[in-house]
Amino acid sequence: MDFLQLAWQYEWITLDELKFLVKTKKQPWGQITPEEFKIITGQDYVE
């Protein structure tokens, strides 16, 4: 998750790209949880 925080901070990754990495029922292969998404972006995860 540290790398993703840096990627977000330095704008190496977009919000949509981060959303693609979130684990959900539709996307169980994701790399981060909705809670981690909020920590990284400061925004709630909304599908």
C-alpha cells in the first residue's frame, strides 16, 4: 500500500486506476480494500 500512496501523491496513478485495484464482490482479485482506498485518497470508495 505504501507504493500506492506514493503513486497517488505524485499523480502516477488516477482515481479510476485505483478504483480498479479495490477488492469487491465483482472484483475479488483486487489488491486493496475499500478502507485502504480511503486512506490513500481521502475519499470513500463508491463503485
